[in-house]
Amino acid sequence: MSLPHYLCPICRSALNSQAAGFHCSNNHHFDRAKEGYVNLLPVQHKHSKDPGDNKAMVLARRAFLEQGYYQPLIDKLTSLYQAHGDTNLPVLDAGCGEGYYTHQHKTDNNSVYGVDIAKNAVKIAAKRYKSCHFSVGTLSHLPFEDEFFGWLFSIYAPILEPEFTRVLKSGAYLLTVTPAEDHLFELKSLIYREPQKHDTGKSQIKALRLVHEEKLNYQMDFNGPDDVINLLAMTPFAFKTSEALLEQINAMTIFSCQADFHIRLYQKT
């Protein structure tokens, strides 16, 4: 496994790897956790005591994803990755969560990084996927030098165009996955009297060239309530959940719901 390359999040100088962690020439030190990740989120970049998804949300997402409901999305992402660019160059999963998508891009010849503001998620990722480099950090101040990555992907995470563009090499690719109009509409219909479809009118990235765009839509069929509850727990809808709704879901024997993804691939020219 190659040594990780990070910038100090405080002074932006290079971090040197040591057995216990990382340090820069200005004597800023960052310990490597026992799980293998490094926390590069200074207190001044935090907006709360424990930012990002809480442990319950992280565990629910892990349990749901491991059942394979998003496997068609995984297949599409890895296919696009293998078809574009140099797969020997470093890869970044910006907003990696618990690393489920991150490790899918690891090959024998590349270095794969995952960064997320949620320490709960990064801890799980680093413990499970030892061949990838994980760090706690903020997407608005990525701890990497300019033009370091050959491929960057953002899956259901904030898309911060200036930082993403900064860390991409010339000719590199950015892949984004956002919800399309009908994503989880049937789940929304359990919660809201008048469920709204996703707003997909947000502007696209302007600094990069759009080279591929598609929608991926398919039906997910659930046998029993457990996976439905996990799906609900990993969405913003979870905060609207009532005891009555949980009782309704727990009484379900079958449930079907759409997965509807908008996939865009950009290139830095």
C-alpha cells in the first residue's frame, strides 16, 4: 500500500507520514487513529461538536447498502471509471461516508482516498477497507495539493466546484450522483400528504466540461420492514418519522420503491 499524501489543514504545507501519524514542517501534528484514519478537521472548520451523520444513520446506511439494493449504481460507476481516464492515478471519494463506494474503485495500481466530515463514518470505513486512505475533513478545505487526482466522485454529497476543480489534474474526471425526480417517491408518499418530486433544476458545474449524462431508474422490492426502516433512517426524511409511521412500516410484508439517480461525468480541460 502506497504512503498517503496529505496537506496540513492548518498551514497547507505537506504532511510527512510517521508511524504514529503525520506532521508538517510547522510542527502541526495529527495522530493516526487505531482504525487507520487521520483526523484532518481542525476545530475552526467544525460547525458543530460532532458534524456529519450520526452513528445511527451511518450504521443504517451500511446495513442497507450491504443488501445490494444500489448494486446497479455501483456497476454503472465502476464501468464509467474503467472506461475513462488513467486508472493508475489517485482517486478521491469526496463525502465518502462509511466507504461503501470508495473501495469499489481500488485496483492493484492506484491510490484511493476517502474524506468525510463525519468521524463516525470514517472510523467504520478505515477499519473495514484497509487498502484505501481515509481522513476526517471538510470538502470546503480538502487536505490535498493542487492537481493531485485523476478521478473524483461525489455521491449524494455536497458538490463544491472550486475545491473539486483545484485538486483535479488537467484531463481528470469528476463524477457526480444526485437524486433524479422520482428517487424514493414511494417512501416519500408514506411520510407526506402531498409528496414532491426531487428538484433537479440546480445548475451544473461550469468550470468543467460535461462529457456524459444519464439517468438510472429501477424498482427496489422489499420483503419485510427492516431494510425499509434502514433506508428511511439514512435519508433526510428520517426526521419526519412518527411512531405511527414506524408501526405502519413494521407491519409491511412487501414494499416497492424507485431508485432514480442522475449521473453526470465531467472532465477538466
